[in-house]
Amino acid sequence: MSEADNSTATGGFKPKKSVALSGVTAGNTALCTVGRTGNDLHYRGYDILDLANTSEFEEIAY
């Protein structure tokens, strides 16, 4: 086993974080909106934090 193979097997390899597509729009949707600062998320007009705290998955998915 070579030294390079040994470092990957022991966990010494750390993959680089790709930022090539950072800021690129992946798609448009009417279901969710993100605030201008990137800190707000709304699902069908409701704040996502309110939904997460007060609703079950089935209530939202239906």
C-alpha cells in the first residue's frame, strides 16, 4: 500500500468544499421564498420556524 493510499484509509484526506455554484439559482418555485438576507424561509406564506414549532409533518404535507 502506498503512502497516499494509506492516508486515505486512515482518514487523512479532507475533500475540498466546492463553492463553484455558490449564488447560482437552482430553480424557481412559488412554494418557498427566501428573504433577501438569506435568513428567512417561508413555505406557502408561513414562516418555516412557526411551522416547525407548531405543526406535524402530515399537517404540512397534506
